[in-house]
Amino acid sequence: MISQKIQKALQGSSAIRAMFVEGNELAARVGRENVYDFSLGNPATPAPAALNEAIKQLVDETDPLVLHGYMDNAGYPDVRQAVAENLNKRFGTAFTSHNIVMTVGAAGGLNIIFKTILDPGDEVIVFAPYFGEYKSYAANFDAAVVEVAPDFETFQPDLEALEKAVNEKTKAVIVNTPNNPTGVIYHEETMKKMAEILEKKEKEIGHEIYLISDEPYRELVYDGNQEDFLTKYYRNTIVGYSFSKSLSLPGERIGYVVVPDEVENADQVIDGIVVSNRTLGFVNAPSLLQKAVAKCLDEKTNLVFYDENRKMLYEGLQKLGFHCIKPEGAFYMWVKSPETDEEKFVAAGKKYNIIMVKGSAFGCAGYVRLAYCVSHETVKNALTAFEKLAEDYGLYTE
């Protein structure tokens, strides 16, 4: 008999992955070119050439016993120092290798953060809509996720609701900006107000509240928006980062955690995160990829490609009568369902081979997410299918 906890996890298995599998099955039947699969945030642009060249050079020129061997659980000191100096150059911070822990992607990073700070019964506040795996990660350590609804006009966090949600059980608040699934950015004014609330609440409840900034989409910003680094707003901020999107490396599972010296008991937190890296079984981040990304910290994925998809899909859907939140970053479109039960809308889309993910998978029913990290041709051809879907709902008549 498997554990009760994993039985519960199986019941709530990822809707995103389920739609991805369904999309693959549909492609096998009708041909991939006839399926418009917007389910999974799988980058559609290749890794920068510099990354592949770095890997080749490392393999050719490095002692394999070193390149493929163990290192500190926190990662190679020179890689961590390179990450620290790159952040310092870009964001005016003052980190050293001591503040950086290399991780098995952002998911591995969040789990080692949670293992370090959470006790059973603790609460983690999330802003809906949110990446659904946060709930699973908190449950790994017998903590609970508390959902705070957004402002439904802007999909910015409802900060009054945040203030009401914080209580003595609150151990952390997660922010994800640019946001998955909406693509909105939490701008400076929002972050400053959030910091004021958390500082006030820390004093009221008598213990620290960690702000965990989940940043896999940090570099994917459009329309003149600038990359931001949230440690400047609030003292007890811990950052989790992944190269999955910025360098198109989702399968390589490489990222890092940043714990600034300003965090309460920072050295203890860092030590706990390093130990958690080992005891959760990650041991250390992949050795070759650590060395490779350290050589490519100024490289970026092809933002122009995603921006073209963003504009084509947003403008096309708007013309067809769909209501969308215009994304400022990431590569997701958040679309209001024409009917209250968005699962029926998702099912209706399948008639035209459109694969969408229901909003309830992100804690926000009544919407769907479209991942536009697909080919230009897929977006262009999908709009013809969306036109038929719009006609079914009486949204569009030529």
C-alpha cells in the first residue's frame, strides 16, 4: 500500500501535465501540425549557441574526474561567485559565493527553502492565480498553502486581502513575477506596499515572514519593462531562480537560491538550505551544467521570438472577442472563459484541436492559460481554430 500522502498527491496530479500528455496523444492521431498545444511552458527557442559551445569546451578541456565529480553541496565555489558577481553587476547587490546555493532547478530550490523554514502546520501565502505545484511543495513538509485572490481587473495581488490573510501561522509569502500564468509584472509600487505590510505583520506576530521570490521568468519582459530583483524591497527576501526559461534549459534542471546577508539569521538559513540540498537527495546541482551556465550568465533566450507570438496571439484573440490579460512578461496568455465552467470551454477547444489548461489548476476558475512558447506557425494556424471556437460562443461573426 502506498502512503496516504502520495495517494492524495495522485488525486491532485498536475492538470498541466495531463493536458500535455493529451496533446501528444492527439498529435499521434491527427498529426502534430494539426494540433495547437498551448499546455506546457516548454521553451520553443533553442539554448544560446554560447551555451552549447561552453559545454563542448568544458568536456574537451576539463579533467573529467573534476567535471563529473562531487563538489560542495552548495555547488562549485567559482560558479557561485560568478553568479554573485553577475547579480551585483546587474542589480547593484553585494553578494558573494556565500549567498548563493546552486540547485536542481527552481523546483529543487523551492523545496530546499521550504524544508529549511517550514514546520508542520505552517502556512505559505500565494497570490492566485499561481503555479499549482506550490501547494505540493508545501505539502511535502506538512505545511498549507493559503490562497489570496487577485484584483480581477489587473491580476495584481490584492494587498488588503494579503494583510488579512497573515497570521501567527504564516511563515512565508511567495511572489512570482513575471507571473505564471497571467504574464503580469508586480511593479515597484506593489512590491513596496507588500514590504510595508510584511514588516508591520512581522512585528505584530513576533517572528519573521519570508518573502520567497520565484524568478524563472525574470529576464522575459516586454514593452520596455526592466528586469527586477526583489531583495531591495524587503529584508527577509529569499530568491529562487532557474535557467530553464532564460537559457531554454528546462530538462537540464539547473538554478540557484540567493539568501542575502540581511535575512534574519542568514548564515543559519544558508546552512539549512545547503543541508536540505543533500538530505532531500539532490546532493548537488548537476556539475557540468553549473560550469556551463557560469560561462553564459549574460546570455538570453530569443525574446523577439516570444514577443512576436505574444502580439500575434493577443491581438488575434482580442479581435475574435475573447477577453485576455495583456502579458508584460513570461510566455503565457490568461484568457477569460466565455462560460463560467472553464472546463467546458477547454473541452470545446479540443473539438478544434486546441489544447488549453483550465484556470482552476492555478487556483483561479473561470479562465484558461495558453503557453505561447510554440512556433509562429502554431499561433498563426491556431487563430483560425479559435475563430471557429469564437463563433460557437457567439463572440465573433465576420
